[in-house]
Amino acid sequence: MGQLLAQDSFIDQLTLPPHTKIYVGTGGPRAPWLPFGNELNDGILSVAEASGGHRVITVPAIHTFIMNSTPVFEDIAQSLDALA
């Protein structure tokens, strides 16, 4: 599934709600000798791999903890409040 999510052609064929957001972690390590080099990443994916033309929100978290991060929680809470 991860390989498919990195393919724009796969993402483009998905029918997603118009207000879909993609939360992308930036807490991964960066150094010239690491796989991502100095590119922003979450330890698994680079920020550049976020695709699909949806709103991308970066958060200072590693991949496993993106959905548990305070900025994501607060953004989701604000989005839900806006619906009320």
C-alpha cells in the first residue's frame, strides 16, 4: 500500500472528499549520509512524497506518531468545530 500511495497515478484515481488533508511528519533524522539526506522526512517517507493535490500539513513528528501529535489533534478538533 505504501508503494501505491507514493504513485501520483494511484492517488489521482481515488475519490476523496474535497477537504481531505494529508498530515506529513518532519521529525525524521536528517544528515547527508542518511537515506533522505537533508530532505524533510518522517523517518519512513519524505515530505516530497506527499501527493494527490490535497492540502498538506507538516507536523514535527515521526511517522508512527503523526496521528498522536498535538498539532494534528488540534487541527482535527478545529475542523470538527467548524462543522458545528
